[in-house]
Amino acid sequence: MGDGEGPEPDGAEEQRSQSKSRVFSKYPLPSDRHPFTVHFEILRRFVTYGRTQPVSAERVEGEGVPIQAASMNVRFMASVGLLKFESKGLYSPTPDTIRFVNARSVSDDRARPIMKGIIGGSWFAQSASDLLRSHPIVTEDQLVGELALASETDKSKKGPALAILVDYLVYSGIVVRGDKGLALGDSLSGQVPWEPGTGSAPDIDSRDVARVDVAGLSPRSGAATDAAGWLVVQTEDFYLKVRSDLSALEYVEDQLSLLRKKLSRRSQGTEGLATPSAGPST
């Protein structure tokens, strides 16, 4: 201790240690001390107490929300549009969050599309989409690593917080979990989606290299057009949009072969059910 310096106040060394251990992130991240499911309860209580006037994070803690759980997550929630910062220490739920909480009181199926609309434009949703368009199936660890790069943070220290962002993506349907890993939610267009965490995958591999829509088409020529890295073929019978990559075309050929076999089996089954001829008349 130098001349003229008094004793350090209580807790000064601990505060200095906490400051040194603080890890930088380009974006506000959720707290890694509380699981994703606690976020639902935080939002529900903000809607209960803050619908008509802003409230502090401390006001919504208790009764299912652990102490400091709201305080440590409000910056993240405000950054993605779940909460609105009103004044120092006071927040209110956004209209979309009120809709989400009300819908979730009915069912998660009603609530998921609303959450997707809220976080769909977030940095972590965009980062996940970019990764999964170039690598259609990834592990959770790979996605967490990509989010660490996007947020310019240390994955080894912020991995649990980044994993909560993955939970948001899966809950909202932006990303889906399957036996083979994580895939982009809209890569299952035209197929039966599987529920997150069930491990039940669709029959056809869900790699996001081809997307086929067959509804609502008007007669068009079958000419292929190039649209920002995608090849599009549209006729009165089908619409095909495939990434401009030879490996993607090979995958389309595999899927067409699969469809041909299914149609062949269906045709054979129809022939076997042919109406028997009528007997001789008397």
C-alpha cells in the first residue's frame, strides 16, 4: 500500500476479480446461470406486472423466477425485442411478447410462430441460418461455435449462454433437432417436420440442398433461371428451387430416384386392387 492510501473498502478485491473475469461479447447474451425454461416465467411475470406500467427486474423475481434471474437476462431480452427498455431499471413487455405469453397459456404450438417472428431477425438467428445453408446438418457444438464467432466471444467461457440461444432457435422452429443433428427449419418444407428433441426424423434426409413446393402454381415454361445462387425450374406440375451446386443437383437426382420408387410401388398397389370383372349374365 503506497503512502497516503487508506485501507481498501470491503469487497473491493472481489469486485476487481469479477471485473477481470468479465468476458466480452459483441451482443448481450442470456445468463448461463438459469435454464431456458426460466425465460418463459420471466416473460409471463413481466406481462402480469408490466402490461400497464414499466416495472423493474426485481419486481418480477420470486414465485418461480429465481432471484437475479430477471436482472441478469433483461438486457438480452430487450436486445431481441422481448422487452422494451423504458427508463433506468424499468422495462415493459412488447406487444409481441404479450401475444406470445397469452398464446403459450393455450399451447406451445400456438406460441412458437410468435417467438419465431420476434427473434427471426436477430443476429443469432441470421448466423444459424447462414451456417445451415452452407452446412445443412451440424452438431450443437458446431452451432455454438459459430455463434461464439459471430458475437466475438470466448466459446469456452460463454458456451452455456450460447446454448440457450440454440434453445430459442429450436423452440421457435428456426432450427430443428433430429437424429443426425441440427438442421434449418424450412429445409423440411414439403416434408413432415420432427418435434425438437424427439429424435424422430423424416424418411427423407433433410439436408437443405433442395426445396420443392408444388402448391398454387400457374402454368409456366420449364426453363431454369438463376436467382441469387439458386436454380429455379417451374412448370404447371412442379416448382423446383435448388442451390447452384453440382452436389445439390446430385442430391436432387437421388431424391427423384426415391420418389420414382415410391410412385412405382403405389402404381403396383393400385393395379392389385383392380375391380374384378363381372360374372356371366343369366
